[in-house]
Amino acid sequence: MKKATVWETLPELATALGETAWMVILSFIITLVLGTAIGVLLRLTAPDGQRPNAAFYRVFGAIVNIVRSLPFIILLIAVIPLTRQLVGTAYGATAATVPLSLGAAPFFGRVVEGALREVAPGKVEAAQVMGASTWQIVRKVLLPEALSPLVSGATLTLVMLIGYSAMAGAIGGGGVGDFAIRYGYQRFNTPVLLASVVVLVVIVQLVQSIGDLILRSLAHRRA
């Protein structure tokens, strides 16, 4: 049986790219929201936070660490019942956003917590003296002052999600990972498999370059 060339599989690769873009962008948005909320909660309830709560911080932090430490392939399988409840199916690009978001949100949450911890205490104290509420401190002091490390962490998280999305293809998540398995690995078609790898590498490099560009822009504004 003649193996398909890379050019002959371009339509399927284009479809796979669209699926990867959909699952990564959607899960990235969900991760930003959930991860920011996790990070803010951890920072506020830390012993040196604005709303210290030792019991909550320890328990919530432990849960975040447990989810974060799970190998992604195990998380993919473990959340299949939840994915079915939320999406109606455990297969496809949309379904893959559930484990992708759950896997990345705790990681980004810790990134957010670390970034907020680096904000100068004097700026927070000044806002408190002026009568700012906790929400105002978070919105107008902590998050704006931590913008550069947050952008850097978001870029790292997005790159991680691209890698996770390729892994999701192993259990029917679609995307470039699924394309590489079905058209490359299972058919012993090395050129197609390598083409999939090159596509993912190019995407990662593009995302990293955009993230670096944004960081340089923020640095120039602060200069």
C-alpha cells in the first residue's frame, strides 16, 4: 500500500490545525480566568496576604498542588465522566478543553500567586491607607503591578497547553496530535509524523515570540 505524502495529507492537517487552535484558545481563556482566581485567592489568604486564612490557604493550596502534580495523561482519563457531564461527550476538540483547562489552571494559579507576591508591599499599604477595598487593591494595584510576570507566565502556560493538546489526541481529542498518530505513527509514515512535529514547533516559536514582544512593549512603557 502506497503511503500518502505530506502534500496529500495537507487538507487533514489543516483540519487538525483548526481543532488544535480551537481547543487551545478556548482552554487558554478558561485557564486565564480560573488560574487568576486561584492565584488571587491564594495570595489574599496567605499568612502575609490581605485576608489571611491559614486553614483555607493550606487546604486550598494542597488541592491545587495535587491537581497540578497529576500527569496529564492520567488527568485526561480521570475526568472523562466530568467531561461527559459538561460537554455531552468525551471525544473531540471541545471535550478536550475540560482536561486541558483543569490541568493548566492550577499551574497558572501558582504563577499568579508568585507574581502577586513580588508586588512591593509599600504600594499595597499605600492603597490601604487611602481606604481601598480588597477588590480595589487586587484590581488596581496587585494585577497591574504584576503585569509583566503575568504575561510571561501566560505565555509559558499557552506553550504548555499546546503540548497538552497534542497529548489529548492520544485519546481522541483531535488536533495535530491525533493527526500525527493516525496519519503518521499508525501508518508508519515518518515524513507525515515529522511534519506534525515541525508544525507544533513553529506554533510554539510563534507564541513565544509574540509573548516576548508583548513583554518588551511593557518594559518600554515602564521605562
